[in-house]
Amino acid sequence: DWMERQLLQQAKEAFVSGRARPLEFRLQQLHALQRMIMEKETEISTALKQDISRSQYDTPLLELISIENEIKLAIEKLAQWAAPRPVEKNLFTISDEVYIQPEPLGVVLIIGAWNYPWALTLIPLVGAIAAGNAAVVKPSELSKCSSLLLHALLPCYLDKDLYPVVTGGVSETQQLLRLRFDHIFYTGGSTAGKLVMEAAARHLTPVTLELGGKSPCYIDKDCDVRTACRRVTWGKFVNCGQTCIAPDYILCEPCIQGQVVEFIRETLLEFYGADPKCSPDYGRIINQEHFNRIMSLMEGYTPVVGGQSDSSQWYIAPTVLKDVPPHSRLMQEEIFGPLLPIVTVSDMEDAINFINEREKPLALYIFCSDQKAIKRMIEETTSGGVTVNDVMMHYTVSSLPFGGVGQSGMGRYHGKHTFDQLSHQRACLIRSLKMERVNLARYPPQDRRRARRVRMALRSPLIDTSKRTLIWAVVATILGIGLFITLLVILLIAAGLNCTCWYWRGFYN
Amino acid sequence: MDSHSQVLERLRTGFRSGITLPLEFRRTQLTKLLALVKDNEEQIVKALHQDLAKPKFESILSEVEIVTNDLHHAISNVATWIQPEYVPKNLATKLDDCFVRREPLGVVLIIGPWNYPLQLLILPLVGAIAAGNCAVIKPSEVSSATDCLVAELIPKYLSQDCYAVVRGGAEETKALLQNRFDHIFYTGSQAVARSVVQAASVHLTPVTLELGGKCPCFIYGRINIQAAAHRLVWAKYFNAGQSCVAPDYVLCTKATRDALVPALTTVLEEFYGKEPQKSPDLSRIVSARHFTRLMKLLEKTKGKVVIGGQSDEHDKYIAPTVLVDVEEDDVLMGEEIFGPILPILTVEELEKSIELVNRKEKPLALYVFSDESSVVKTTMENTSSGGFCSNDGIVHMTLPGLPFGGVGASGWGSYHGRWGFETFSHRRACMLRGWALERLNGLRYPPYSDDKLKWLRWTTSANSTCSLM
């Protein structure tokens, strides 16, 4: 308790000193973070291999590249993001400065998750630094090696007081949550998310919660099912299914279920070989508890692909189950593992109802070739994000806000969104004491004339930019020009008694 | 009278039917809301007068006009707001459709306070309707006449399948909060806000909190004291000081104070005459409870009353009061005053004033009166607050382009204009890919290799602008 309090106090003092505020400082820290990722890639890969058997290629692919991109974007755009943002004025404020000034919040608490220990702590950190905050980083204890490595590395590259790392388990997290932060950024499960929000309530601390859920994956019978299955297979079994936006289950019509199973089987062979246990590219479950949890979900069902496991390695083979009933345990909680259930639905409408009966997921995947049907499905459902004809890719575009809705979370981040989420958008109105006469209308004692003047001055918007006005303006301009030309012609004719065309007509006979 | 769960069921069914989604429906409801305000202006003014003795001018300006403006703004702009927002992409996704869709959240709860009972209830509702949600509206029972009026008028104008008014006191509100909403919008005090967030955390419901705080008012440097006094008095005693963004206390030097007090006296007489209690332009305290609270503050303060100080319990009237020689630890500096009492603290240096303010919670608004732009700049850069306004008070919240909200203890989230629409929307990231370029996808599939990695790094870089494309 004492240590966490000390670290928070130090971070707060460092923040109050104002050194995190200048853009040069923030850029310097971001550059340092970039160097850390580049210089220590090998160490990070090793830590991840020990934590979760992450393959040497998955690490940059899944984590490091996105962190690097986020840092590069922040460095490039920081001046733009931090600049005041002017807004429209009304008649009353016409000679004033009206703008929104993004400002840092103070000390942010970032609680990371174990499935992507680096991306899920560092990408929020990039936004926190860019916004000028201090941050206490609490990586997940389940990814122990990564957590210890981060604790060792961060102080070597970043300001020690402003960005401390706190390691530890549930009790350390609880200690931290008792303290007062200016924002809490939490990535993890819904149950813990509720506890985080409840703790934040005590201090009225705003929170960003990146939670999970069961992300449905609908495969239409009239699409390129083979390609769909390739993409789904990749997204499902990468990181051994332990991804918050992994396609959790498949919805398809019974007529293509067999095909889907076969294509997945084919793809698995291509990706991981006949025995995925021997493939260097296939991961493991994080710990015994989760291994047991996932194995128990399979109880009572016979998989059509995979199903093998090895408790000593926490290995579960890529597994597919078909004809899964909607009320089975497999369909009750987020799987977060390499089990892929297929639930049959009679048509797209049935699939839409199925999705809407359940909690709002973090991601929705639709594989379909009919544009109209895709539009319908997007419009009749809701989710954190959507990728059509692929999985997880909406995560990779930093200009798209990444976050959940309902039980899958609140708030959003990536790119500028992280900066905005961890800033306070302060509304600023800079007036002068001149022109006091204009103000007199709003002071008491009041009468009707004064009231009318004030009402007019407060009317907004100043310039009507609706389509109707635009059309009116264009028509009026054309009419005006037409009238002007007519006037010119009349004048010319009137003064044109000596005009040559009249001569040629024989006017001057 | 329907029970809470019946009301919620009705609204959920209404939302699920999809009726609130089309643009036409939203615009129609907003237009009806506009008609509600326009047709019933007289009754609104009457109800507000009954609750707070609010002068007609204040009612029109701060309740009717501001709501009408925001409604016009929403009606003209909602079509633009609901358009999908296309975003820049990287090379790997150049051929894809990437956009952000604004979607409604579902059934939202709006809890209003008693000080601007119409504005602070309807302005969030405008955002909720524009965003396509259904809403449960809970007006404050303390402003009982407005509570009654709102409950009577809303069902007459708005669709009863989508919007419902629920009345009641603290107990009923607590019971209402046990239910599950898709967003809770609360305006009020910090104490209640904590229990709102706790109730929301059970269902993981996002919240917007519009709270208050002590809004400091710095007066330093060269200053046109007459103009400053006019604006300060107007902002402070509007609604008898019962505004969440009213300047709560003044910080200035001794010399400024000595010039300010006579200026304040002159202006107060100009505004409210020699006997403010007789002026039709001054409001009253909303309830006996708040009257007693304010009188206790006046009793316990160690400051010296230099203007006003009179009161009339029967009328719930407190004269516009100014005190000097108030210290930082005075009882008047302990809580948000929310009344027509203005303490002046004398601090010689601007830096020390800034430090004093930074020792306290972040306020909802911060004011600086000065003719020197360096004073304004220094104060702005070294403090934090929901909003900032120099050389005036309150008016920054009349601009629909500016987000209105607090930070830290003064609140969480914002609204007004487009910000209200965004508050009640979910920004859904959508990416539509094609079937082609599966070979490009191959870069990310196992079995992995160094080569694949190099290509991948390049195509997913945010800056990759390839001349081929």
C-alpha cells in the first residue's frame, strides 16, 4: 500500500512540476519509447515466448508493429492534436476567440492484460504521454516475464517519476484502485471491469474499459466460403484464441456447415502442419486455470477437428465443434481459447436475431458478397466494431476508434482517439472588456426591447449552411448575374445608336 | 401510473422496433419538442417563477432561448451528424471501406437538477433524441412546478413509446437506478453522483456527470473596473447565484478590492435598485433547506459583509451580498456556495492565487477579468477547469460549438450541440474488405518467415503512401 501511494505521489508531483507539458518533452519521451521497442525486440520476444509461447513472428506482427505505428503517428501529429481547436461563434461572440484547448488530465492508471501484454499497456501509454499526462502502468501478473521486463526497461528509457511501473497481482491492483487517479484505463474482463468502475466511483474518476464478449462471425452461404474460412482460421487460432476480438463462434446455415469444417481443416493443415503441437507458430494457453476452464467448456461435445490436449504444456489443439446448441456452456461465456463452435441458423435474419438477443459484442464479423445484405446486417445490429469479409482488421487502422459498447466496454482509443480520451477538452472563450455597450442589453432592469436584442445576439449558427440556403444563394446569384447582363444589354442598346450592327442593318439609310 | 419496469419495457420495445432510427423520426420529435417549448412559453415562465421566483427575462434567456437555439442547431445538423465518417487508411487497407458509424445506445436515463429545471433536462434530451435513443426523463422534485409541467407536456408532444417522464424523490430515483440503462446522464451534486456511478457500474453503464464546484474568479492586472463589475454582478447574481457556473468567489489584490467594492455597489443598485427585494429581476432561493444552509454560512463566516447581508426567511430572499477579508480556510470556502453570496479573497500575487485554486478541486468553470492578455494566458495555462472564460461569466456555455462539461470532481463527459449527439452515440468502427488480394493476406498467415515480416511492416505503416496506389 505504501509503495503504490509513494509512486502515485511522485508521479503527481512530477506532473504538477509541469515538465510533462511542453511538446518537446512529450516528443522526446515518445522517441525514447520507440527506441526501446526497436532495441529490445529480442528480449520482448523471449519474454513472450516464456509467458504464452508466442512465436517469434507473432510478436512483431501482433504487438510491436502496431505499437511502432502508434508512436510514429503520435510523433508526427502531436503538434496538431495538442493545438487549440476553434469552433463556430454566435453574433454575441463574433469578436472573441472561441476554441477548445486539449489539456492533460493528470495521472492516469493503465491496467494491462496478459494476452497482448505489450500492446495493451504501451498503446494507451503512448496516448497518455502524447496528451501530457503522467501514468502509472500496471501490467498483468499472468504474463509474468513481460511484466518484469517492462518494469526493468521502462525506467531506462522514460522519465522515472512520471511513468512508474507497478508489478504485482490482485492485491496490488486493489491497492492502486483505492487511490485517486485522474483517469483509469482498464483492459480485461467484464467482471473485473465492474469492480474497476465501482472503485473509480468513489473518487469520481472517469474510466475507459476495454472488455470482451463473444464476437460472432456470420458466414453467408453465397460467399467465397473457402477464403472466408482461411481468414477466420487465422484470426481464431492466432495467440491460441486468446484475443479479445477473436471470432468467438461461427453462425452459418446448415447447408454449408460441412464445407466450413472442411475448409478450416485444410487451412489448419497449411498453417500449422499435421501436428500443431510441433509447429513453432502455434501458441499455448497462458496458465493451468485457463487451460482447465477451456477444457471444461468442451465437456460433453465431440469435436470434428482437433480436440487433443496436453496438460503439461497447456496445449490445446485447434478445435472445431459443429451443431453447438445455443444454450450450451460453450455459448455462455467468452471462450478465449482455440475452440471454434459452429451454431447453425436458418438465414441471415435468424442470425441477426441471434446476435441481438445477446450482449453487445466487441466485434462483429460478416462474410458476405451481397452489399445490400451486408448493409442490412450492419444496420440491424450493434457492436464495438465491424470487419466485413475478414476478421480483426478494423483494429489495425489507427484512425478508426477501437472500443466496445454495452458489456464490451466504454470509451475508445488508437491514434488520435487515445489522445482525446486521455485529455480534457477545455472550452475556452476569450473576451475583452471593450464594447461594453453591446452587453447592456442583457443586464437588469429588463424590458422587452432589451430582451429582443439579446435573443438576436445569441442566435446561432451565424451562417446558415443548410442545403436550402445554398441552393437559394446559387439561384439568387444566377438571377442577379442575369439581371445585370440584361441591364448591360439594355444600356448598350440605348447608347448604341452608333453601333455598327445597326449600320449594317441599314438603319442609317 | 406505470411502474419503472413497465416504463422501461415499453421503451425497450420501442427502441428494438427501430422506430427511432430514421432521420425523419428524429427530426419530427425534435420539431415537436421545439413546439412544446414555443407553445408553452407562458406556462414555463410561470412554473419557473413559482419554483425559483425566476424573473421572466432570466427564464426566457436561460431556459427557453438556450433550448430553442440548441433545438434549431440539432434540427439543421442532425442529417450531417448521422452520416458515416470516412477515415484515412494505411496501404494494407487502401482498397477497403473504412468508416465510423454513429449508432444509438438504446434506452438512456436523464436526471435533471432544480436550478435550471427545464434547460438542464431538455438539452441532454435533444442530444439523446438526435442520436436515436429512447429516454427516461427524471426531473428534479425540488423544482416541483416545473416537474409537474414537464410530466404533463412531454407525453403530449413526444412519442410515448420512446420517451417517458418518471417523477419522484430520492427513494424513487434510487429505485430507478437499479434498472439497467444504456447511458445515464446526471446533473447535480458530487455526493449523489458517486451513488449514480456505483449503480451504473453494476451494469457497466457509461455515465455523463455534470457536477459543480467552486468556480474561481481572478481579477488581476490592469482592468476596466466598471465593465468587469457589470459582468461579474450579472454572472454571479443571475438566478440568485444558483448556477453551477456562477463565479463562486473572487481573488484579487487589496487595491483591486478597494476599487471593486464601490463598483459592485453601484452596479447592484443599477441592476436591482436600492431595495433588491422589491426588484422583479432578482430570483429567490429554491427551498427553505437551501435558505437555511446559506444563512448558516453567513453566520459562521469570519469575513466582513460590505454589501447586502439582509434576508427574509418567509420570502426565501437573500440580498446580493459581498464579503471581504475571507481566508482560504473560511467556511464559505468549504463548499460550493450556490447562492447570492460573493466572498472576496485578497491575495497579492497572481501566482499565489493560482496555487490556491490548484489546491482545490478542479472547478466547472474558471474566470479571469483583466485587460492584460498575459494575465489571462498565465491563468489559463496553469490551471485546469471544465470551461474557461475571460472577461465575462456563464456566456461560454451558450455556444453550441463548445462542449459543456467538467473535469475531475466537476464532472465527466460533455454536451451541447454536436457534443450532446456524440455523448449519446456509439462510434462503431466499420471496415468493409473485399475478397480480392487474398495473396496479400498471405503475408500474415503461418508458417511465418522473415521476408513476410518485412513486407508486413511496410504495408501496415500508417504513413505508407505508395506511389503505385
